[in-house]
Amino acid sequence: MKTPVKVFYSFLFLLGVTVLFSSFQKEKPAAIKFVFPYKQAGLTERQAAAHLISRFTYGSRTGEGDVDAVLKIGLEKWFQQQLDGKIKDDSLNTLLHKFDAINLSNTEVENQYPRPGLAVRMAIKDGVINKDSVNKANGKEYRKQVQDYMESKGYKPQQELFRQFFNQKILRSAYTNNQLHELLTDFWFNHFNVSLTKNQSASFIPAYERDVIRPNVTGKFETLLLATAKSPAMLMYLDNFSSSGQQTAVSEGSMQMNDGMMLNGKAAAKAIARNRAKALTLKNAPAKKKQGGLNENYAREVMELHTLGVDGGYTQSDVTQAARVLTGWTIAPMGENGYGSSMKNLMDRVGDANLEKRGFVHDGDFLFVPTRHDNGEKLVLGKRFPANRGYDEGVELLSMLAHHPSTAKFIAKKLATRFVNDNPATALVDKMAKTFLKTDGDIKQVMITMVSSPEFWAPDALREKTKSPFELAISAVRSLDAQINQPYQLYVWINKMGQKMYFYQAPTGFPDRGQYWINTGALLNRMNFGLALASERIPGIKVNLSAMNGHHEPESAAAALVTYSKLIMPERNLTETVKRLTPMLNDPELMNKVETAAAKAAPPEMKNSMNSTGEELMMAKADQDASKVANKGYGKKASKVVMANGNNTMLAQVVGVIIGSPEFQRK
């Protein structure tokens, strides 16, 4: 059976491009108290610095001289600074300043960016749109009515929020000085995945990354676990916000009864009488669909994906019992028209002064509602949770899961898989898990154990990780010292290469093994991306290839290949890479051939990976128009075009081939 790589060889051979991709078959700082054993692995200090950069940043910056910078600081001290994550980011903050939505609270988002369908309901409620005419109106007229209504109220389309969110991720990853913190933000978001595909949770995702994930990436695992469990994004995404130990109608009635019992004399008697009358009315009323009830989704995933792992030793009974423990965990009311109006009514009845006395817990956007909690006794993983414990037993459950030996091993293996290789050694995982348990789940200390271990520096760890499409795009713009004026264009290309950021639907998050990313279509799209980037055919992304080499023009394409390969991939043995890429240098039709082949080879799921809504396409129209301008002059006459910044097509083709090569795909 042909491997995807061998198919790719044949494909390029038919195109007349003889390049081999056989190499893809491998799949205030504290005092320094650790030493990296790179010398024992036979590495020089420069090679060790390059390895650190490849694993703990989004890629080396040619113009910044990253390897020399690491050597000047010292390997261990550099890593400690990256773990601390306190390096100033003034330039990045200036770039982010124009994105006014990325710092909004969830309540502000709810008020300014109504979810799809909500604006229509509000317009109908305000009498602007007749509900009987909604289905009769033609699409264009109907959308215009909704748009006019939103503008009159100062509302903005939700896609504008998401666009800013995508842009900030790209800019942070490309430009932050605290690269490891940004990588860990990506890692932990993926571990505790939530998806924009679920509309109910989508509007809460920007604050989820900003306030829940990013601040906790090198802290205690228990802190991160509890923060994700209480976040609106996770509560909505895995449905725990609706999980109840009782039916909603019953629990609200119980709350009203209990409210009455808090009163004195005649007031209490009247309250009880009202509730009895209401209960009788409900009994005689037509049956309605029951609301609430136990939902096991979060309980299952918090064990299987967030803590213990699929082989972590839990049973279906443990899932059910854990779900009972976590009933009543929901979202506090937010926004004038946002989520939680029923909860607001309930809280108003109880009164702010009585919330804590009555067992409610209101923490930011999180709300624990005692009347929705299952107060019975539970048994999870052999631990007994006595009856009538309330919110605290949920915290105790999560703490137990966070400190479980299976969790230590599961988290250690995921970190090692991300930062060492796709199949980390058992000895390394065991060392990391031991540190996890010894340090109360201190992520920073687990990372130090990993990098201080011989396994991190071993030959089977060097350049053995394959970049995801996002990592490829960011490492490419960093390696070319690109100026990013339209980050959304990179988002579009990352989608095209097979990774739609924040849209992975399953709670597993994107797989972290190279085999998932590499197939014929993906390889062609990566080469196509490299050529487009180097030739400035991606609008709003500027590169100055000549400046990378001190404005010294190479004598030939072959000389350019050697020179720029060393600049873009420092401290690597590039003899075989240069040999494999040389036949591609002088084909004037290369760009057209690769682009055509990429379009034909993409599988249906990749062709449809954008899954763009009409609104998203409208938001991208300006970038699409700019793209047409950027591509003008390319095609059969591309070899005659001289580009901005002194970049010529010979050099652009050489650099594009390097970016698209298997060696650059490795980290």
C-alpha cells in the first residue's frame, strides 16, 4: 500500500517536479536549579539552543538572531524566563490595541454581539419585524431588516467578534516575546477544548481563552481544572449548565416554598398557601416537556479527556455519580438580552443578601444553584460524598481528580507528546508524572523535569515533531520576519491547510501527532502556502527577502537555496534537503502546477473545511478583493514579475520551496 508521502512523490513526478519528501516518514526569574544534559546527547550549545527554540517558540526569527540571543542569556535562564512569561510585550500590545472586542467581559459581549437568531427575536419583540412575515420575506430584504435593526440598537455581528479573536491569536503567536506561554495557551485550550461550532457557547470562548486558560498555563493543574469547569464556555459546551438533580419546575417551586419559610407569621403562611395553589394548578395543567435532569456529558469528559484518561480506572457508575456531584453548576445571569434571565428571576426572589446563606455560590459568571443540586449521597472512585454537601463536594471531586495518579500520568504523556515526540518514552512520562504528584500538579515543575531529562535531547526527539498548519504558518512568517497587516488572511490559509482554529467540534481537541496532518493534499497545500507567502501573494503579509541576507543578492538559485536554507533553518544539517529541493528551483511553472495540484488533491472534507457562513464570507470580502490585486501578474508570466521590497521571483520561488519542504515542517 502506498503511503501518502510516496503518493506525493508520484504526483510531483507527473508534474515534472522531482523532489523527494521521504523525510516525512518519521513521524523576575527564580534561581536556576536545573541543567540541560544536551552535551551527553552529542549536541553543541548552538544546536541545543536551536532545539529549545524549535520546541518552545513558534519558530526562529532570522532577523532577530534568536539562537545568538538564547546563547547570550544562557539556555537554562532563557527557559526559566519563558516559563515565567513576564517579558515586556509593548510592540505586541500596540498591535492589539485596535481590537476593542478582545477585552470585553462575557456580559459586554452578550450586550454588544447578540447570538444568531437573538437579534431577530428582539426585533420581533420590539415590533420592528412582524413574526408572521419572517418566513415570507425574501432573504435579502429580511437580512437588511435585521441589519438595520442591529445598527439602530448599536449591536454588532458576532462574526466581527470572532474575527478580532482570530486576529489576536495570530498576532500574539507571531510577535509575543513570551512564546512558551502562547504555546502553552494553545496546548491547554486544546486539552480543555471548546468549539465555536456550538452556538450556545461560542460567545463565551474569547473570554475563556483570555481569563481561564492564558493566566493559568504554568500554574497548578487543579487551578486550571476548576477554572475551566466553572467557565460559561465549558458549562455550555458540555451541557453541565443544565444538569439538575431535580426537574426545573419542581426545584423552582421548592425555592419558592423555602423562601416562604424564611418569612414570619402571616407572610410565611400566605407564601405556603400560594405555593400549594400553584402546585395544584401545575398538577391539573396539561403535561409539558420536562426541563433539566441529569446530564453526564461533562462528567464523562472531565474524566476521560481532562484528567484520568480513557484507561484511568473509572466506570460508568463513576461518571453517573460524578454528574450528580456536579449538578447545580450553571451560569450567572449576564447581559440585558443574554443568557440567564430565569436565573436572574430566581436570584431576585432570594435576594443578594440571602444568596450565601441559602447555599448559592456566585463567582463572576459562575452560579451554583442549590435547588438544582442532587443532595443525595454519592460514591465516585471509591470515595464517599455524604448527603447535603452542596457546591463544596463538586470542588472536592475536581480536586480529587486533579491529584489522581492516573491524571499525573495522563497529563505528563500529553505534555511529552506535544513537546518531545509523538511516542514519548515511558521513563520520561514516569519522571514527569512523579514530579506532578510531588509538586501538587505544578505545571512549571513538570516542564522543567521534561526538558532536564535526557529523553528531550535524544536523537529520536530532535526535529521529530510535525508542525500543525497553524504552527507552520506562524513559524513561516517568523522565519521571514514578515509584517502582518491582515492577520485574517493567515487564518484563511490555515483553514485551507486543514486546521480551522477554534472550530474543532469534538471535546478531544486537535490530535497532536504528525500522522493526522500529513497526506497528499496537505503536503501540496503547504508547498502552495510557502510559495504564496514568499511571493507576497497573501494580501496584507509583507516580506523583504533581500533584507534577510543583508541585501546581498545570491549569484544563482542554487546559491540562494543554500544561503536561505541556513537562515531559515539554523543549526541543521541541510545537505540532503538541498539535494532534494534543487530540481524544483528553475521550473517557471512551479507555482501554477502546485496550486492546481493542491486544488485537485484536497479531499472533500478539506475543501469544505472553511464551512463559512454567509456572514463570515461577507466579513472576508475586503481581504478577498485585496487578494485579487496581490495575485495580479502571476501565472504563466510570473517569472518576469519583480515584486515589492526588491524580491524577485527567482528568490521567492527558492524561499517558497524551502518553506514548503519537509525539513521546515519539522520542529
